[in-house]
Amino acid sequence: MKQKIALGLAALGTAAAMLPLFAAFEAHVINVTAKIENALRVDPHFLNFGTVFPQEKLEKPVDIQLSQSFQAEPRVDDVEYFIRQKPKCGITWNNGTEIDLTADSSNPVNHLYTKTGHWVKDQGAWMIDCGTPPRTLTTTPNAETWGPLPVLCPYLSKHSEVVHDAQGVFVGYEDGALPSFHEPWDLSATSTNIKWNDVHGRLSKAAHDIKDTWMIDLAVPCFGGYCAQDWADFVHGINPQADPNAYTQPIANEHKIFGCDLWVEVEGVSEN
């Protein structure tokens, strides 16, 4: 029995030693390449409402369209996407009333020193993680701070194009709609799950729908106990389901720069 085992191992070793010799006689190479392009084009990249005042309502358009590469590719037809709101981080000074919005000289659509903040749960408590500062912070003439900006997201509405019937009566929106005075996310108290309050859109070459124009409305909040008597009417006129008291800002945030990042993400591409 021992002799048979020894022979078996010897044969196995011989086969293993000869295997590379057989493999070296022939080889085939499959070259794999792909040109990766964006399916969507989004304009503009910045929405700056400037200095605003409580209970103002301002709006700016955002165009989301199929990229030229996507339109030229016959294999694909439509794109489904969503718009998601996330916290914004920046370098500020003077108690958050000034911010560094330096643009990238080689790519002016990018701010060099702002980032998207990400919700993380640490020891049972949710916090906005901004990561490391994008540059060295200065202490003179003003002490700079890196961190999340006061959140502007709940005050931003997102409405796709209005749809009317044959008589010109409003019947709804082409894609999604989300009024101001809403909760942009729901953070679970018992897990690390986040439920996002997204709006969804769809573009299709076959339907000759290659561009959506979304209106981003800013409904400006009031601060502390300094809200006008018609604050509740202002809120309910925009979102009847909202609690006006939930959307006032603490007086400590007055004069500060608020921020929010809108992420346009592709969630599906259909082929012809």
C-alpha cells in the first residue's frame, strides 16, 4: 500500500511539472477595450443664489440632457436618472459668513475647495463626514474652518416641466416634483440605512425627449423668533403638508452661507 501511494505522488509531480510545457506551445490574446462616456450632460454646474432674504422665493433652471455620445450611439435609447440632495462642505471664515469658492483654472466647472459631505453613523450618532480639508487652513488674517455648511437642501424644490391638457389646464409634471420645505433624507435610528427623498426623470431618443429642464426653487427660511406673521402661510402656500415650525433656522445661522449638493445619477440605460 505504501508503494502505491508513493508512485501516485510521483506521477502527480511529473504531470504538474510537464503542464507548463504543454501550455507554452499555444496562446491566444483577447484584447478588450471600451470607450466610456457620460450618458448625461448637466448645465449649469453652479447655482449661486447670492444674498437672499427671509420668505423670498427664487428659481433657477437646470438642464439635464442626453450627451452627444449617447445620442450618436444607435445601440441605446433611454436613460433613467434621479436627483439626490447631499450636504455640502466648505472652507469658511468670519463665523461662516465667507467661503472659498475658488474655481479650478483647468476645469472652471469645479470648485477646488468644496466637497460633498456624507452621512455616517459613529457610535450610534449620525454625523456629516467632510473628509480631510482640501488645502491647508490659514489662521491669519482670519481663522478658517473646514466642515459642513448649514444645510440648504430642505428649502430647494425640484420641478420638471409642467404638463397641460388640450385646454391649457395644468395636469402635473413630465417627470418628478418635490416642493420646498421637505426632508431630503431620513436617517435610521436603529441601523445605518438612509432613505433618500429623490426625484426621478427619464430621457428617450425614441420619444424625441432628449432634454429635461428642472426648476430649482429656493424658498428662503426665517430665523429664530424673527419670522413674519405670515410665515405659516408662506410655507403652506408652497407645501401644504409641511410644519412651518420645523423649517425655521436658529438665530446663530443668520448671515451664514448655506449649501447643498445636487447629485444627478444615472440609474438605468435601456437598449433598442
